[in-house]
Amino acid sequence: MLQSRGREGISGRRWVMVIDLSKCRNARKCVEACQSAHHLRPYEYHINTLVMQESVNTPAYYMPKPCQHCDNPPCVSVCPVDATYKRQDGIVLIDNERCIQAHARAWHQTEGILPASRNRLFEFEEDEKREYLEDKA
């Protein structure tokens, strides 16, 4: 019951995250924390840090690029097992117990590491998807 309540969010609330770019020194601790929380490998991430520069006459600065918690997040609609979801308060989350790392397999296939014949995650038939979700419940 607690997990289903966590999927709902807080009614009547919308959340925002603010990052003070003047304090970011590209230590990548936010990236490491995200990788740890989501059990990701070193080359997998949901957050990245970009080096930005307004012009050649201005100093470079770092800009963390986390999940944007989009109004219509594409990551939710492509997840084959409903592991990535959006709560009513706008927070986009990943259920690590349900996640089958489809994003990683898709990345491996585009990089030529995983042959297309082995990447069936986005080709689930409805009965296969239902069986998988029942096993995870």
C-alpha cells in the first residue's frame, strides 16, 4: 500500500528544483548519487553535467542537466513495464524494483554492443508485458 501511495504523490502540490549554478564545480556528486540511487553502471546516467560558456570572453561554467520532470515526459510513454511514471504532483520517478533497464539495452543496441535480435524490450507483446508485471507484483 505504501508503494501505491508513493506513486500517487501529494494532491494539490507541484514541485520545482532549483540549482545554484554559481556553486557547481563539476564534482559530479549529483551524477554519482543518481547512479547509486538508480543502480546504474558508470556509463549510464539520468543526469549529466554540461560545460557552458556564453562567449570566448566569459568564463566557462557547469550546468547540471537532471530530469526535467516534463509535463508530458517521453520516458514514461516508452517504458514497456510502467517502471517510469509521473505522479499527480508532477514528479517523474523510476520504480527500481520494476525497471528492466530498457533504456540501457536501447543504448547498447544503438552503439552496436547488443544485436537487434537480443533487444526485445520494446517489442513486448501485451501478454508478455502482463506476465512480467504480474511476476514483479
